[in-house]
Amino acid sequence: MLMRRIILPGTCLFIASIFIGATALGAEIELPFSENWNAETPGDNVSQLTDWSLESAYGSAPAGEGTIVAVGGGDNVLNLNPAGSDSIGICSEATGFGEALLTVESDIQLTGDGAGAGVLGFCRKTAALDGYVLAVSRDGSGGAWLDLRKFDGSLDDSFTVGPVQITNLDPTVRHAYRLEAAFAGGQIDFSVYVDNTLRTETNLSPTDTDPHDFSDGVRFVLASNYGQQAYFDDFQAIPEPCTLTLLGLSGAALLRRRR
């Protein structure tokens, strides 16, 4: 199973790698891409989804441990509920990518069961072990751990940053988690937002000076590991064209010069 477990003093944090296998490698989606599951049928398992597929390399949980459920008012959510210490993940179809800024966001709600993480992220289209992931887990005392990771051809390669504990963030309540990647000057600058608020912790805003090359395209992943039941909704993957990003950077530079 492509999983990695990290034990921290006083708590347990389980980190899942976001690795896309060979399923649907030729398929393409268009960016921006959004998914609210409302076009799916409650009761369908993850092998029946329109733009996603079960990734068996991510865990041995069967497709039936990930289902579409209705939560009322016509709103469907994705329920990833691996049994025991198992793990499950789905990947989107592949898409081309040539932008400067990529935002990947999803609402995530963990249940009180399981000690693992709910995970979102993205990887290279053609390289299963090249990617970035934000993992959300419970800290055991009502708060949360957020962990931003890079995988570079191996389960053991990652940013030299550690998880961030946020004591006033309850992951068993639905929150919007956003991972933002800005590609410029041969590096990627990352930012993490929770409920549209930028997290200012250093470990949640690292810079990768030796980044992956996504010119061959990207894929998106939602996952839950080590028996953690997690609900996902309102997934979005939004690119910003290079020209707009550069204009924004130029405007900021001009503003600094004027000051």
C-alpha cells in the first residue's frame, strides 16, 4: 500500500501519498474543473463516478468503501470510508496544464472515527510519484493537524517542513481547505487557506526551488487513509493564466517602487 505513517509526540498523524496510477491516463478534463457530486446518484460507489476513478495503488479498500451520499436539500457529497486501518483514494481524469497559478480546493469533514487524514492534492499526469498534498487530520484534543507534503519519486521524499497544529480548528466540522501553487522563476510558492483565510504558519507556505514539471499535465486526488471517514464536497481546480499572474506581479512591483 502506498502509505506513510508518521507518529508525533502526544498524537498520531497519518500521511497519505497522493499518487496516481495508470487508470484513465488518456482521459482529459477541462480547467477550471469543479465537482459538487450533484450530477451523481446517491449510493453509487467510486467506480461509477463520471470524472474520477478508484486508484487501487493508493489503498486496498474496495470501491464500495467510497460512495455518494445525500446530506439533504438535494446536496450530494463524496463519502470515503475505508474500513479498519485501510485507505482509499480517487483520481480525476488527466488534464493539460500550462498556467502560472493553480488552486485546488475542497470542503472536507472528518468523522470522529479513524486516526488518519482526509487528503487533497495534485500530481504529474504521467509520473505517479511526483506530486503535492495537503493532509488534514485530528489532533486528538479537538483541534487539527495540517501537513503539506511533496513526493519526489519516493514515499520518503518530502519538504523539510513539518505538520502544523491548529488547536482552534475542528476538522469534524466542514471547512474549505485550499492549496495554492504559484509557478514562477523555476520554483513553486505554496499557500494554504482554510475557509478563505490564509494560514500564515511558515510550514504552510513553503517554496520548492526544485519543483516538479507539470508541462505534461496534472491530475487531482481526494483520499482518506487509516480508516478515517471523510466527506468531500465542492471540489475546485482553478488555473490562472500566466498573463494575468504576471500582470499582478508587475502591478505589485510597481506599487512597491512608487512607495
